[in-house]
Amino acid sequence: MQLIQSFEDNQLYGEAELLQRLAIADEAAFSVVFKRYYGVLCALAQKIIQGVAEPEDVVNEVFLKLWNRNQVFEDLRHLKQFLYKSTRNACFDAIKRSIHSKERQAVFQGAQDSWEAAADLEMIRMEVFNELYREINQLPEQCGKIIRMGYIDGMKNEEIARELGLSVQTVKNQKTRGVMLLKRRLPPEIFMFLLLVSAHQ
């Protein structure tokens, strides 16, 4: 059973309990969901609206909608789908409100399909990175730092060794350790994504 930690009181919720508490507007459960997804939803909104509105305002509207929804979601995947789709739709609504002329409205309608496809891909990418960073942050401190520098920032072993004051062999050992830990903890598709990111840098 997946456990989700409340930041306020260190209480661990099972997935089902968290979703049930969320449905009755439990503030602690809502806070857990808010802190876990607010940042990634703001990043998604920023990429879609690009200055048309404040992404924080859009995401706040989404969480207000969640607070008032009183729905028991089937699982966390169902909840995430709701949050991402609501954010995407709120962004499109903000863009529509900013378009006044018939000509610009026509352009918007013609482009919306491609925007939606791009937004769906961006949601997937953001969720993958979100889960990847969560697991990297659970690694031992030095190991996690070396994995971030090598696989996310694209730094070479020699550069990491210089910056951290370590031997190249130590960096290699820590990377091997981190990769083995992540391989056990991450879903296969996200682990492969980590390797692909590194390969293309």
C-alpha cells in the first residue's frame, strides 16, 4: 500500500484514506495534495499560457475546484488526471478570455488541437520528472547529488569530481550505486527515461 506523508504532522496516509479525507474537505489531506502537485501544475500552466495570465492564479482556481468537488477519486492516477486536465482547461479558458476579435478567435480554434496535444505531452513529461526527482531526493545525500549532476544536469564524471572535491572513481561508484537503487524503486519506463535523458545530453 502506498503511503503519503502529511507535511504538517508527519502522519502517513494510505492512498484510500487520503482520497476519502479529500472528498470530505479534510484540510490536512488537501494540504498534502496541494504541496505535492502545486509546483508541477504551475510549471505546466506557465508553459501553456505564456504570459496571458498568472499561472499561480490558474492553479489556485483548480485547487478551489478540487476543494469544492466532494468526490472520492478511484486512485491517485484518477486524481492526477483531474488536476492536469483541469489545469489545461483553465489555461485554455484564460487564453480564450484574452482573445476578443473574430479573427484571433478563429486562429485560436484552429490551433487548439495542436496545443492540447502539446499540453498532454507536457503533462506526461512533468509527471515523469516529478516522480524522478522524488526518488532521487530519497537517495543518500551525496549519491543523490551526483545522480542529479550527472543525469539531470549532464555533467561529466571529471566535472562532478572537481566540483565536489572527490576522486573520479568515487563519483563512478556513487553513480553506479544510485542507478542500482533507482532501478529498484522506479517504474521501468521512468528508469529508462532517466537513461535516455543522460544519453541525449
